[in-house]
Amino acid sequence: MKYDLVIIGGGPIGMNCGIEAKKAGLNYIILEKGVLVNSLYNFPTNMTFFSTSNLLEIGDVPFIAHSDKPTRKESLEYFRRVQDSWNLNIKLYTEVQSMHAGEDGVYQIETNKGAFTASSVIISTGFYDTPRTLNIPGEDLPKVKHFYDDPHPYVDQRVLVIGAANSACDVALETYYKGAEVTMAIRESEIYPKVKYWIRPNIENRIKNGEITAHFNTTVKEIRECEVVLETPEGELTLKNDFVLAMTGYKPNYALFEALGLPVSDDENRKPIHDPETLETPLPNVYVAGVINAGMQTSKLFIENTRVHSGMIVKAILEKTTVV
């Protein structure tokens, strides 16, 4: 079946693109490789958003939470209600593998569940599914986690947390409070200056009191089955270790971009190339929406300041296309 629009990615912004497409009368489908709002599902179990619930709302569906900042559980329930309210045409567990344009300009999108064709395409795949790896020996060991889940598995365990931004500090504190012996490996000389104001004093006090051990100006050289090797200002340090929680950040799925033929800038930010007014890429009728527009600058764009992308793109599609 040919669609007016295929949306790649079923996160909040992909869903919002579907809502705008439906309001405009476009024949569309959303393709999501995992569960509904897959990135949010992979957030830590006890996570609380930094944004307020009203800033996460889409499709005029009210987001009611028990406090000012909603939890992961509340967000999953909210976006499920959005899906129910709008009856969005979304196909889950459908992983996009490649995309090609025919001579007629129609795109064929290949997935693990067959091919889909469309006149226009929106790529809205986020970045949380693709961790920034360390590229060191032992990183592929089962004890190394790039996605933090829940503190319970780390009770009475020797845990190394890599990083010093919000996620790393949160993980260090939560595992410490549940009884882990926590060490932090921090590349810089201090905790990241932009750590949230309610987190920073807590982590700094735990470090100052010796309750959490922090090695600054330090990198991880190697991970072994029962220990880790750190490169510190004083030289190489080997520590006994049970788990490594690598909170080193995430990045857009550049391997997928390459498979789609989506060009990115050749500077360090590696942003998908697009028109800032319409969000159209150099691929005709292919658009980028959401946080991927910031490339490697993953702290620049969020749900709340990319919700407008959906309307911008659908407006551009309608201006170029007559829907029969």
C-alpha cells in the first residue's frame, strides 16, 4: 500500500507528526522498531522528568501527573492514552532497514516486516536508543550497562559509574542509597556544572564525605570480569568491580541515517542537513523531526521545544502536495 507519509519513529514527536498528519487528512503510517515510545520505556524505572507535564503534552490530550514533574510510569500511561485518543496508525516492532527513491520520486522503505511506500517521509528516531560507547577492552562484558534500569540488582555490589552529568549523578546516588559500593570515574576535574540544582549538592556532599569515591581527570582503560583499570592523574589504578554503569550519553542512530541515505554535516555536531524553515532534508520530501535535528548536541533539543516540528513539516508537505 502506498502512503502519503511514512513516519519513522514512534516516540512523542513521531506520534505528534502522526496526529498532525491525521488532522490534515494525510494517509500515513508510523513505523516503530520497538514498543510505543520505546526510548521512554527504556528510561530508568524510577526516573522523574526534568520537564513539567504540560510541556510534554501533545495532541491536546491533558497530561495529569501526581506532582509537577511526571514519572516514567506516568509518561508511559500518558502516551498510551494519546494513542487511544487519536487511534494512530502505528506499526510496532517494525524496524526500518533501508530506504530508496524510485524514478517517480516515491520512497520505498524496507523493514523487517516488509516494504512500505510513501510520497513523503519523516525521520523522528530520537537518540536515546544509541549509547556513546567507550571503545575499550571489556566493554562488551555482560556486567557493563549503558542503560540503567533499577537499583535492586546492585545491592551490596561494587559499582563503577562512568560520567558526571545528570544521569551519572542520579545513578550514583540511587545505587549508593540502596547499598552499593559506588565509585565514579569522571573525565573532567569536577561534576558537570549544569547538573540539576537539586542533584548537584547531594552528589558533591556524598563525595566530600567519602560515601561515594570519585576519581577526577580519570578515564577507564579496561574492564575485566572482576575488576576495572582506571587511568588517573597518579597513574594506573586497578579496582575490584562487579558492575560498570556507563552513563556516557547517547547519540542519533547514524548507522540508520546512512542506510536511509540521510546526509549529515561534516563537523563535530553531525547534524542531519535540513532547511530550518521546513525541516526538509536534501532528499526531496524527506524531513527530520525532534531531537535528532541537534545531532551530537543532545542537550539542545527536547520534547517540549520540538513539538512544533510536526506542524511545520505537515504544513510544508501540504504546500507541496495536493491530497486527493
